[in-house]
Amino acid sequence: MGELRPLDQAPAPAAAPAPAATVPSAPLQTGDRLIAVTAAAGYAIGQAAWLERPEPPRAEASDGAAAERARFAQGRAALAADLDGRAQAQEGSEQAGILIAHRQLLDDEDILDAVDDGIARGESASQAWHAVMQARAAALRAAPDPHIAQRADDFVDLEWQLQWHLAGQTPPPVALPDAAIVIARDLVPSQVAALSAGQVAGLVTAQGGPTSHVAIIAASKGIPALVAAGPRVLSIAPGTPLLLDATGGMLTVDPDATTWAAAQVEADRRAARKAAAQAAAGEEGRTRDGLRIEVCANLGKRSEAAPAVASGAEGCGLLRTEFLFLDRASAPSEDEQAEDYTAIAQALDGRPLIIRLLDIGGDKPAPYLPIPAEENPALGLRGIRVGLAQREMLVPQLRAVLRAGAHGPVKVMAPMIARVDELRSVRAALTAEAASLGLPMVPLGVMVETPAAAVMADALAAECDFLSIGTNDLTQYALAMDRGNPAVAGSIDGLDPAVLRLIGLCCEGAESHGKWVGVCGGLASDPLAVPILIGLGVTELSAAPAMVPEIKALVRALSSQDCRALALEVLQVSTAAQVRVLATQMIEGVGR
């Protein structure tokens, strides 16, 4: 099967692929602005273009179990070869890692056994494959943790790809218009992987989430993207002029001539600023009055380390180790983890590496990790609570981190800490394993994601080496809004004064014990948040790799004194909108 390409662009609104019954009764009008969730930061102007996932033919009748098993084996082998070839061609990229994960799912014995059972019951290979993969996708969607729920797309995508092979066909090849801003109900990873920044200006989906593979691929390709825009976005007709400010989480529909002209100027200005920032990416992160601000990158796997360094990252402020644990039938061994962490430390070439301990939970996110069903897993066994409850998961990871510490400045960070006794338990386990291995301790930090941790920062700082704020979870817990729920996701804003006050408390508590505070959540990649965070006392920012050059350039243009004044000012207002106005005014006054 060749690479997926989108369907032909319909020339008129009537040809839009969304059925009439699904279009909202109050469609977006000229000049309307729609708030959505940033999946990949950026700015673009262009025209709306629908992207649909064409349905492959699915055989409804069985030709007999033997024939269906042979057909399934042939189709599966063809898709496996296709995935292997694409992964090899894109080695080291985000897409390659996702293709490899899909390839592993294709070999999952539980899935294969379930398909064989369906064929034995008289289903066609197509029917059996569809039923098994849809059931697994539905189970993941039911998980309260958005990180887990968004993995359902991978099962939908793999099901779709294999169906084309079972039918002996390929998806219809088509093209998008120039400067297309793709509108879709939702997308699967292979659709986005087949696009390029030169082919599309941006992406907007009604559904989806900011941590899905679709979002990750879009960010890696530099394609601005918004997700969870809600059903109203489906009322936008093909060809409608659009202004996409993915960094600000806003889509403007059919702006007037003055706004459109200003947007074109802004797009050119941002492109020039981005080029200048990249050219100076190797310079140190330091404000113009000398305050050192480390600008690091958030990483998910070893293939991302070298590109991040090339973009100017001064280290890794957050290594998400979940990618080692998901999409597989058994947990990674201590040796496998140590090898991976060591390779990343070596790729960073002496720059600091902060490894976050396993941060999963929810409704059985991994087949080898037994977690009883919970009424509300988002407030249950997740983050460090999983590790403390499942020591067979925690101990090998701690040992692997300690072993990697012999190859660079490695630190370890505990996620979802809410109480001091949780920190003490982690430190005791880390100390014991260091003694067992005969290796020196590595610095231990706390990831501040709960309001409890923020207000208890002074007590935590007394017993840890650093604090790093995960602003995504801190925001949803502080505001009691699920960032994976489209009904409320558009109202979530990390620049809400309530969140900023919690960050301020965290910095004050850390300062009382001489400990530093970083931010590794989404706010570290938001230019409007940067001066506020610096003013509140944050001295390390760990951003999305693509945003590192721009964040460093902004830091060098700022005065720490002005940042402190802005922080004091925004803590006195009552809405995120007011905060954004004040931050915008300051940044516009900074020569960059």
C-alpha cells in the first residue's frame, strides 16, 4: 500500500464530506473566532479544505476458515512489510517511532488470537479484524486519562490500513489545494504522516487531543494544529479563508480584508523571526540583564535527542518514559531501560537529562500492569502512586536511571506527587537501589502537577533537589476541567490567574530552601507565558523541541526586572484574557 493521500477537494460547500445531520444548527459565520486546544504551535493563513478517510471495501461473507486465514496472513504480511519500509525510510523521526509501535501491534498475540477466533466463528478476515480492533479502540476511549484514550486512534488507523490490503486495493490518491488548512472530524496518524508542511498550512479537528500521535506527528513536521475544536468547526465550507493561530489556540473564520492583510504581515514577520531564532539557537539562554534561564526540550525517545540539541536545547527537562512501556505486551527490562536512557544521555553530550518516572494509570493502560477498575481513575492510581503500588515496575526503572547516571548529568523526577510522604518513599527506594548497585545517587526532583504539591512546595523543597511544574495537569486539576474533553477543553488556560498563583507559591516555597524551579508543561512553549514564569521565579524552561529556538530568543530579549513587574501585575487580575493582554503588551514592546 502506498502512502495515504487526502481525498480530492470539493469545489463547493455542498460537497463537504460531513453529513448534513452532523453540521451544527449554529454554523460559524464570517469573522467568528473559535477557541480550541493547541496540538502543534504555529501560525498560518489559508483556505479550508476537507480531509476524509476513505473507507476500504470490507468483505461481509466468509469463503471458509482456511481461505480467510490465508487472506489475513497475506494481508498482514503485506502491511508489515509496508510499515517496516516506511519506518526504515524515516529512521530517527517521530513517524518512525509510531510506525514501529504500529508494527508491534500487528504482532500482538492477543489480537491475532482474537481475530482467529472470529474467523473460526464464520466471520470473514475483514469482519474479524474490524471487530477486534474496534473493540480495543473503544476500550481505550473509555479510559479517563486522555494520554491513554488518545491511543485509540492507533488501533483505528491500523485497522483501516490492513483493510485496504485485505481488499487488494490502495486508498484513492488525491491532492489538496494550495495553502490548505485541513478541517476534519478527526484524523489518524497515517493520514498526517503522509502530509508535509509544504502541502498543508495547518490542521484543525473537531475531536482529538493534544497528546495523540496525530498531534505529535503534526508538531514534528512543523504543521500548526488545533484539536478538540468541537462540532461547529464542521460547518466551515471548503475554500473559506481561515486564520489559524495554533499557538494562541484560535481559529478565525473568513476574516475581513483588514484582518487578512494584517495576518499576512504577521505570518511573514513570524517566519522571519523563526529563521532568526534558529540561526541564533546555539546561544545561551540568559535575559538581557544577565539572569540565567536554561531552555531545554521535552523528549519522548532517543531519536529526538540529537535534533533537539541541533535546535539549541540546553538539555532535556522532561524525558517521558511512557513511550518505552506502552504498545507492548511486557514491561521493558532494567537493561533495556538503562540502554535507552544511557543513549539519550550520551546524545545530549554533557547536557542535563531529567528522567520522569513512569507516569501512566487509568483503565488498564498496559496488559502487564494490573490496575483494578476505578470509578474515577483520574483521581486514583496514577503517576507515582502506580510505582509505589507496583514496586516491580518502580525498582527496575530506578536502577536503570542510576546506571544511566554514570554517563552524564542525569536527574530523576517523580510525577503526580501530592504529599511529602510519597516523596520520602521514592527517595528511600532510590537510596536503597543506589547502595545495592554501588553507584552514586542522582538528584531527585518532584513534578508539581497537583495543587497540593504547589501549596506544599516549601515542605517538598526541603526534601528534594528541584521542582518542575507540569502546567498541563496542574491547570486541569486547579480548574477542575478535563483537558481531553472537548466540551470544556476550550476553556482551559494555563494563564488563568489561579494557576499562576499556584506557580508563584511553588517558586516561593522552593526559594525558601534554595531549590530551583523549572516548567516542563505546555506553558514553557507559550511565548506569552515565558516572561510571567521568569518573573515568578522559574529558572528552567523545557519546551517542545520545535519551540526551543524561539523561546531562547525571547528569553534573551527580556529583562528579568520587567518580568518581575509583569508577574506582580498579572497576579492582581481575575481572568486569563486579562493576563494575555498584559503579556502581549509587554512582548510587543520587546525588540526581537
